[in-house]
Amino acid sequence: MTYGLLRIFRTPFWLLAVLVVVLTTLPVQARSAAGHEASFIERTDRYAFYSNFWINLHHFLFQQAQRKDGEPIDGGRLLSRAEFAEINGAIDWYRDKLAQRSLLMDPYLYKVKRVLTGIEETELPTADAIDADHLAQLEAAASVYRTHYWTRHDRQNREIVAWHRDRIRALEHDVLDRISSLAQEPWPDEHIRVDLTWDANWAGAYCTVEPIHAVLTSRPGGPKNTWPPGGWLELLFHEPSHALIDPDSSTVGEILRETAEQLGLDGADQLWHAVLFLFSGTAVQEALGEEGVSHELLMVSESIFSRYQPAVNDGFAAYMAGKDTLHSAARETLEKLSAARQASP
Ligand SMILES: [Zn+2]
């Protein structure tokens, strides 16, 4: 360290000045790839956690643009008139242009997420990757967001990972391996990237695949502050499981679709997702149970897919206990669903 300092002091000032100019004009991608990322929180064996300024700003504006009529801007009371105008302008733009789109499904928003993920707070997104008018809104809102929101959001993002750190490290292999075994699909050989944001989407989280990239709320009680104590943890395992279970090309999705076709049953299009909730929630419940901690599945506490729950719970009970095949569990579940519908059309 001393040697390094001496070398800097012996370097002519003009050369240092040139170096500063060169470093600050390097393309964004080159600098991001080379240096340690300030947004990086930590890595476990299976996950890599981040708190990224631009991703957080983008999701904050998106969520504020979706607030109900008459609902005030989060923290708006603390802003000066000029600050309010700046951030409100960006929120209005988001409401006009983006708020009706899906963060998960929309190709442009998918691209935006990928681009912002690679950029640190001190850098700017490039105009070739993001629409120029969108970029202008992000830049306009960045200063107010940095001054009034980012410190709190970044701290919360890092704290929620710290709160769960030991438990994640203790459980991650068991839970992820159990989900893989139930889904009959292997995990890709990569760390699961998770970006923490104060606001994710309406559900508190979403995940894109190839590569797996989850965005997760850092609010401990979820978007509606109703999640059970292990709810955040369950979602941490649920979201990447979308890479193993989908409606089209996964083992679970294909078996459910083929079986539904054989039975002539329509309207079970989301059953695969209910099964995903069952697999990930149960895997977390089992692992926490080993530690003497009880956990109510999010599917139950949040009444998610209530229409499927009795059939899924019954139909998959033997499979979860290792006493049935996936084909048989799918058939039992769909037959129960069909019978329930005929009983109450
Ligand atoms: Zn899901």
C-alpha cells in the first residue's frame, strides 16, 4: 500500500490528469465489467444479491405511476416544490408510457432491466439501449431520488439480506435441491441473481430466466404487509423456480397440459403456477420445520390460486411424500378439479 502511494506521488500531475480523463470517458460497459460493483451486496453458494440504484429508481417510478387516484406520492410531503415537480414529471411519464405494461412480459421492460442491471449509480445508461425520452426521465428523477429515497431503500435492501443471511446459507442447498427434485428439472449452473428493490411489482417479486434474474421487494411484510414471517424467504426460492416450472417446456407444465388434454379439461391454464407455489412453499416449510420454525405457505396466507388449492393439495399429497409419480399426481389433481367443477358449475 505504501509503495503504491509513493508511486502516485512521484507520477507527474499532467499524467494523473490524463489518466482521470481516460478513465472517466471509458465506455460504461468496460468500466462496469472491470471494477468492483458498488451495487453488489453479497454472494452465497447459490445466490448473488444486489442493491442497484437505477433498478431501484426504475421500479420506484413504475410503482408510483400505478398508485390509485388521489393516493399521494410516497414521501412527497418531504420534497420542495421544485423537487416534487421533477419527480412527479417522471412519474407522469411512466404512467403514460409504461405503467400499463408488464414488468415480466414486456420485451422493452425486459431490456431495460437487463441494461440497468449492468450500470452503477455513478454511471449513466446509454441512449442506444434505452429510449431517449425514457433516459431523460430517469436522469431527471435521479437527483431527487438520490437525495430523498435511495439511502433508505438501499439500507433496507441490504438489511433484509443481512437478516436472512444465516438462514439462506443454512437452507439454500436443501430447499433448491428439493424443488429441483419435485420439478424433475436441474438448476442451471449459475448463481441466481437477485436485485432487491423497495418496490418490485404488484406481487412483490418477479423473475426472468436465461439467465435467472429475480427482482424482489425488500419490504419484510411484502407489498401489502401481510406475508407470514417466512414469506420473503419463500419468495426468494419461489421466483427462480420459474426457470424449472413453466406452462410450456418444463416437465411439470408438459405433464399437466397433456393430462388436461386427455381428460378434455379446459381452464386449468394456471395450474402449473399453483404447483410451483406448492413445491417452493413446501420445500421452505420442510426446511424451516427441521429448525423448529413453523411456516404457512404464501399460497394459503395470501389466498393465491384458491380455486386450485383443494385439488392440488389432495392430488399432490402422495407425490410430495415420495409415494406417487408426477403423472399420477397430475391426473389425480385434474380429476379432482373436474369433479369439483361438476359439483358446483
Ligand atoms: Zn410465481
